Amino acid sequence: MSFFYNPARSGLIQDSEIIQRIDSLNAAAQDMISIATKEGMDLSKRAYQLATTDEFRNKPYPKGVADALFTMAHFNLEGGNTMLALSQAKEALHIYDDQKYVVCQANTLRLLGMIYINLNEYNKAMSSLMKALENAHSLTDQRVMGEILMTIGKTYLVSGELEPAINELKKAIQVLQSGNHSIPLSYTYNYLATAFKMQGDHEVFQQYLRRAEELAEDMNVQPVRIDILRQKGQIALRDGNLENASQYFEQGRQLAEKHDYQTDEISCSIWLSEVDHYRGELDRAVRSLLSANARAQINHYEDGCLRADRKLAQIYAEMGDYQKAYEHFQSFYQIDQRIKHERSDLKFMTLESILRTEALQKEARIVQNKNDQIEKEITERKWVEEALRQSEEKYRRALNLDATTAVNTLRYFYDLTELEIQRVNRYPHPLSLLIVDIEHFHQVNERFGYVAGDQVLQWVARRLKDLLRAVDIIGRHGGDEFILLLPETGIENARIAANRICLYFSEAELEVAGDKINLGFHIGMTAYEKDLPVDVFIQRAERALEKSQQSITNHVVVWEK
């Protein structure tokens, strides 16, 4: 790979020697993206200066300016200066729009999508990427299409939508492999590894991580190398190997510091403080987290602020400094709610985005094969209509599911219960309601962390579904509580079901971070009476649960007048 000035390089404007030099500097800078940030930034600044001074002082060379802004935005994004990157990318796009450079428009829209992902503005990211896909469908450069699909997959990944993330990333791999584009392939393999790790499939996770590591080492892709070290550290930490975890995180931190990737350096520092916390070195962990939090705020790195504030709240609480714990929890909560709102809004866009992505990819293939254009357009139209028909109910249902446990939200549970009550009031049948509380669940969060706590809730939800009938309805009642509606079930049979739940979980062992734990429960239950409002029906079960919580583990209490 050549990083020096090469006036004969293909694609350069040959109008004058100075234009050739600007284009060559910009082309060399683009080659350094993800490889040599500092050197690439220097080349971009030189190109920008040449394109706006001397003979171009009164009338700058537009493409030279835009290309320099584009690469500087890339380097600033990698270095953690997100807001400057956003400003530069928008300015570059404005110039490309004026000059009608379609390839550059598509690349810059994708870059804007990456920037918005870093700002946790997922809906803006997806809108930019959809526009990029529309621009790219008529291009012959498959790398542009592959990188856009990869970034769409990353948007789904960071917002927690794993299935569409995996689908888009696999499409990106197919496109990028056809052109042997190793650098974006290393990113795509790494994102896929992350997705399968989040799904709990560690065998597939390791396979994709190895592929990403091979390409990243071969092509010297620094951000991917740093993230792989971070992921290895997370696995070592999960397995309780603190020494290895510390070494991986420190190697990642040093590599990020060397190449001036500030957000990656902050992230690795936060993970190092996690190791300090496990070792009981609380003061050291607090110092590291406070420093990381301050730097994250300067760089508008919300994920860093989120993780640092959450960890600081936990450690200060353990140290007995509840005022500081509360302050950091407030900061964490505000950021967390904004991000959850973004993720919730993205769910409404998911079906539309998937369909638009599929349609645009198909349109790209139509352009490549003009003879089949009419037939493919008809096929695509039929496919979209059929997909919409089949998927409408599926995605409407997904919006009514709790994001963590995949059971019904409390609001939707209320709606289903109201319908069941209407049926029971017309045709008298028994109906019972249970509220199940996991005993001392807060200790799981405190001991193993919130990620492990979410995994425990997911495991409990899956087991409850296995223990219940197909006609039974399950919902998320609160942080560590589930609510169950049992149609055609009187109070005695409901008591049997409740005892069966307690017995199953008392005998079942769950492995969390290498430790095996047993879960205990408290259950409150009630039977429905004719014309009873749904609110009162649920309140009775809540009161019964309160009495159960005052008693021994696995105690079932029935509401009584």
C-alpha cells in the first residue's frame, strides 16, 4: 500500500499539477483510515490547505475541499472528536450534493450514519443510511454497498436488535467477499462476533472473532484490534480470570492511546476499573472512573458516561457515600432513558428499514442486469406485498414485548387481561392471577452486575414459559417481578401451579459468571370475581404478594377479604 504522492494514480483530475497533488494527498489519506490516524490527518490538513489557499484562495477547488473534510471527519470520529466530525461530514456532503458526486454522497451519508451511532441517535443514523443505500443502488462499486449494509447492521446491533443486525451483517459479508475488501470485512466479522456473544452463542462468537482478528492483524486495522482485545478481556473477566482480563484491557488502552483513539482509550479504562472493583481496590477504581467520565463528557461519548456513572453509583453505594451514589445514578438514569427512547423509536422503523434495504439491494441487482429489469421489478413488488402481509402482525406483536425478557409489557398484559375478563363475565369460567417475585434479586445485580442480572431475568422468563400452558399469559410486572394470568384455572389449581414453579426453581441451578446460584420466589395470587375491574383484580394479587414477601422463601399467599 502506497501512502506517498502519486500523480499517475487512477481517478485523479489532470487539469493542473496542484489539483493532482491535492487529489493524491486526499487519496493517500483515505488509505490511512483505520490504519494510521495521525499521519492521515496530517495529509488531509495539507490537502485542505492547498485546496483553499494560493491560486484557490478566491475560488476553492470543491472536490479537493470536500474530500479533505470527509477524511478529516473520519479521523476525528476515530479519535473521539465526534461533534467536529459531524460538522465536517455535513459540510463535505453539502459540497458533494452541489457537485453531484454520487459515490462521494453515498460514502458521506454512511459516515454520517456512523457519527450518529456514536451519538446514540439511532433514528438519524438509519435515515442517513437509507439515503446512502438509495444513492448506492446504481453504483458498480460493491464496496460502497457492502460498507453501507455493514453500518446498517451495526446500527441494529448497538440498539439491541440482534436478529436484523445479524441479517444485515451477513449480507454485507457476501458483498464484501466478492471484492476481497479486507478492511471492512474485519469490521463486519467483529460486529457479527459481538452479536453472537450478546445472543450467548459463544462458539459462533469465537469463530467470527478469529476471522476478524486474522484480517485486522494482516491489514493493521487498529480499531478492530482494540475492540478484539476489549472483548477478550470481557470474556476473561466473565470467567473470573482477573489477571488476563487486566492484561487485555491494558493492551487495548495502550494501543488506543498510541493511535489517539480517545473513546476506545476511555472504554478500556472503564473496563480496567471493573477489574479493580472485582479486586476490592475501590479507591483506585473511583479515581479511574472519575477521570474516564470527565473525558467522556468532553468527547460527547455518552456510552462512556453511562457506564462510568453506573459503576460509580454502585461503588459509592458500597463505600457508604450515598449522596455521591445518588448523583451518579441520576446522571446514569438520564442518559439511559434517552438512549432507551432512541432504541424504542428505532423499533418502529425496523420493518420499514428492512423492507427498504431489501428493495434497494434488489434494485441494485436490477441495474446490473438490464435485461431482467421488468421481471425483477414485478417480483420485488410481489415480495414486498407478501412480506408486509406476513410481517405486519409479527412486528406489531414485537412492540408489545418487554425489551429485556421478551414477555408481554405490563400495558399489553392489562389489555389481554381486560379481554379475558370480558369473556369470563359473559361465560362464567374460573380465572386466576399470580404475581411472582424473585427473592433478593438486587443481590444478583450487586454481585454480578446489571448485564448478568438481565440474563437471569431472561432465563427465568424462558423457564416460566416452559412451565405454563399455551393459553396462559405472562407479563413483566416490575424490575424483578412477573405477572401470570391463568384462564380456566380455579384458585386451588392455581396454587398447584404456583407450588410447581417454586419447586422447579428451588431445584434448578443457574450458572452466573462461573458461580452456580439457586433462586427463591414469593408468590401472591387471587381468583377473579364477576364484574371485578382489572385494576382491583391485579391489586389483590399485589397485596397477597406483599404478605408473601414478609414470610419465608417460596411461600404462596392467596388474597383473602
